[in-house]
Amino acid sequence: MQKSPEAILLRHVLETPDGAMPDDALAAARRFVFDTLAVGVAGTAHPAQPGIIAAARRWGNGAEASVWGEDIRLPAPQAAFVNAFQAHALEFDSIHEAAVVHAMTPTLAAALAEAERQSALGHPVGGGRFVAAIVAGIELACVIGAAARGPMRFFRPATAGMFGAYGAVARLRGFDAEVGAAGAGLLIGQIPGTMQAHHEGSVALAVQMGFAAAAAFRAADLAEAGLSGPLAWLTGASGFLALTEPEHDLAPGLEALGKPWQVTRLSHKPFPSGRLTHPAIDGVQRLLARGAIDVTRVEEVVLQLPPLAMRLVGRPLVPALTPNYARLCLPYVVATALRHGTVALEDFSAARLTDMETLALAARVVMRDDGTTDQNAVVPQAVEVRLAGGRTERIVVDAAIGSPARPLSDDAQIAKAKACCAAARRACVPDAAGAAFEAMSALAAETDAAVLSRLFVSAPR
């Protein structure tokens, strides 16, 4: 009997031996675990974070897992919820561009909470086993996400990301294919992501990432208790793809499982803004590096964008910009890059969001659809700067910085983590970022992966 797509995927995720995962996949997982923990620590500074924790405390008592960057422990599902929220709250978390999924955010939040829970029960998860679970969870989320062929109808980072969280938890619990399938079927009733939150630039985007991480625990716990969801949870007539991605093609992803593992295709975000803004920021930086632009003489900036960028970050400048809206607003981030040479965490402070020179420059940014037919393409993006006197400077970005084609250096990753520590609500201890980066290289030898929650140790300001 021919195996179903669901069975093929789950066997790949749950049954591939740890030792069969290639070094490049394991190394990528470690790099992006480091990055996501740092970004999650920075997320403690989001104004909504105290309310998120207060709400999570009301959902049950327990001290199974840590809130990143805080001296707080919660039941594992609540800790995963809070940590996924923090990791996405500042739009600084990594992404799989082909899938358009922030897969590491819910996957790591759920996996680390599960590892801490198991450690508290006296069953520590070794570092090698933990990294393999991350690789497997990312694979499940990204193969599902990359099957999409039409415009994003639901918030795919959370909807597909939920499967990554579950895949990692199921693997850490040692689920076989039958129990794994039972839990996967219990996910589709928990689909966590509306695009309305994106349209409005709402903090609900990060909340939805928290829902995705917590859903993994509900599904896994129910499966362990003997309950089972629909068997055709992915490809059925009312399965996940039919509900959320009616235009899809899963076959290429199934044919290429593990060739390469999808974790190797993740992209870092060097800027705390939507990934679809990164090629334009990158283009501005390259033009500035040429010495070709006098910002005081800019008359107009024209951005030629693929449809996905037009939909997700091609939003107009509005009065009273909020940080959540501005991070997904190309006119604002491009103007910021032109004025300051980069886009950083401080550029979403009240002082920067009301800076009249930046806003005046942002008003001169024009966005145009380039006619690309791929509804999920991030690049190419073209930046054209028209200067007083008639001169025009133009550049096309085919691969943005931080992508697999243009990866961040070790120094750049550490610098980003240090910036995240500096932004946290509670200050990190000196050189926590550098020490954490060094610790990641030895993770495979670690006997208890729960130590990851303490890599970015914090102290009161």
C-alpha cells in the first residue's frame, strides 16, 4: 500500500536517526538556536510582555520551564507561549524565505520548554538529541509552508510554524509514527494565525506565534492520553492545506526530504523589521557604500517589489506610527536606512517614529509591483534613488544579507546578540552573547539541553 504524504513526512521527522543528520544541518540549527534565544531576550522589552506573562500565569500553576531573559518559571506550555511571543515581538527572528515561515520561533520555544520539563522530571535531554529535534521540527514546518503556491491567506509563520513546534516535541517524547499521527491530527483544530493582524500591524502577530508553540503541547498531551485527530490532517478535503493554502504543491517537498534539510535554508534577520523589507534596506546600504547618494538631495525613492512584498510590507505611511506597524512599513524603514545607514532596535522608539526629517523622506518613497508571478517570492527587489539635478542611482538585490547565499559572519551574529542583550528589559551579564555563542559549538556534548534557557543570564538593571 502506498504511504500517505502525512505518513511519509512524519516518518522522516520522527524516525530519522540523530546520527543520520548531516553536520551542516546540525551546525545551522545551533546558529539559529543562538540567534532565536538572543532575539527572545530582547523581546522582554516589548511593552506588551508583562501583560503576556500575567495572562499566562492565570492558565495554570507550575515551574517547569523558564521565560527567556526573566527570573520566571511557568508550566511548559505557558513558557513556550511567552517565549515564542518574545522571539517574534520585535520582528527580529529568522525566517525560511521559500516557505515564508518563521519556523525556528515556535519550534525552539516548544522544544526548549519540553526539554526543561523533562529535565525537571529527572529525564534530561542531551544536547545532540535536542538539536536533532530542532532540525526535524524545522523540516516539518518548512516543507508544509513551502508547498504554498498562492497568496498568503493565513499567517503562515504561525500556521505552518505550529507543525514545527509539534514535530520537535513529538520527537523529544519519542513518539512512534502512530502516536505522532494522532497528535498531528489534533493540530488542525488549533490553526493559530489570521492575516488581519498583519494588515493592521497588530501585536497579535506575536501572540499567534505563542499560540503555535503552545498548540504543540496540547496536541502531544492529548495523543499521549490516547486521543487521535483526523488521519488526513495535511492533505484531506478539509485538511490543513485545503483550509489554509488551497493553491499548493506538496510533491516537490516530499521528493526532496532532507536534500537538503530545511534548517540550512533559514535566513538571519540583521534588521528588526519584516524580512520583506530587508532586500530594500540591503540595497540602500549598498548604494550608500558606493558614496553615490547625498541624502539631502533625494527627491524620490522608487521600489520595484514582488507581490509578496507589496502585500506584506508595502503599506502606506500613516499618522501616529506604532512600532508594530512601522516594522512592516517599507517607506519608514527605507527612509531610516537612508538617514542612519541601517535599521536598528532604537529606530522604533517614540523619538525616532516621530522624527520629522525621517517621515518627510519616507513620504517620498514610492512602491510598485514588479509583475513577478511567484506569489511567495522575497526577491528580487530593485531600489531606485532619484536625486536633485536628475541623476538616478539604481540597484537590484537578488539575495538579501542574512540569506543562505549571503550568510552573516560569526562576528555579525554575536554583534546582533549583544544588541539584543542591551535592549532587554533586564540587562545581560557582561559578554553573555560571546559566551553563549561559544557554548553552542559544544552543545552536542551537553548532557542537559535545559541549560540553553540560562545562556543569556540576566541581572536587574
